[in-house]
Amino acid sequence: MEKPADQRLQKAMPILKAKLDDAHQDLKTSIDRVGSTYCARFNRFEEEYFRGLESVKELWEEWDVGADEGTPVKELEERYGTKWCDADEKRFFNRRRSVLNFIQQLSCEAQRYTGAGAEVAAQLAVQYLDDSRKMRRKTLNWLSKNIALIHDEVKSRLIARISLDQTATRTCINRRGQPL
């Protein structure tokens, strides 16, 4: 003979199982809804970023400012790491990342050697890097694989340009400290 507690438990089991199944289904539905929203947000970026770019300037603008009113890639990376893109996009992004790292490095070096502002140094780094790429008639893909080949050339041209600009600015100031 079964104990009364066991009998009550036996009667309650189907009800408990149904409630657990309902809770599980509700949770699964919620997770699926959140997951699809999460994926939809990030899948939008996969198509928009990096694939159709042809110049260093476009690449830098997409990284720093964002393209077509989109979120800057720099911000996506800070916020989500590499979860904002799938494996293929991540590999492609990492190839382009070498160009972005080089721009940041050039900008820092130019600031250190010349005292130029960050924005000016970054824009000039982008310009000189893109000029070097165009002069060789190469693509961004080539550039991302061959940064070491042009590092010294671009760095010396950039620092010389900023130094010349600063010298020219200083000579345009009269004795009272006012621009001519």
C-alpha cells in the first residue's frame, strides 16, 4: 500500500509536468525572440561593413564615423567584441584591421614627433597611406597584406608634412601673436 504523500505526489505529477513544460515553452519562446532580434541587429552589419570599400579613406570613415548613418565599427567592436559579425566577416575584418592599426600607429607617432592634434594626424595618415596605395595601383587587400613594405615611407612623409605645416603656421604669426 502506498503512503498518502506518495499518492498525492503521483496525482500532482502530471500537473507539475504540464506547468514545467509551459514554463519551458515560454522561456524557449522568449529566448528565440531575443535571439532573433539580436541576430537581426548584427546581420544588418555583416552586409554593410567592409566589403565594398575601395579606399583607405572609406575604410577609416567606416571605422571612425560610421557609413550611411550606421554605427562606427570601432564602437561595435568596443561594445560587442567580434560578436557583431560571423566567422567569415571576422576573418575579413581582421585583414582590414591591420590597415586600421597602421593608421592609428602612424597617427600616434605623428602626434609624438610633431605635437599635431589627433584628428589632423589621423586624417593625414589616411591620406598618405591611400596616396601610397594609389601610386602603386594596389587594392586595400594588397595594402592589408603589405603594410610593412610601405611603413617607413608613409611615416617619414607624414611627419615631414606635419612639420612643414607647423613651420608654415608659425611663420604666419606676426609679432602681436595675431594671424596675418
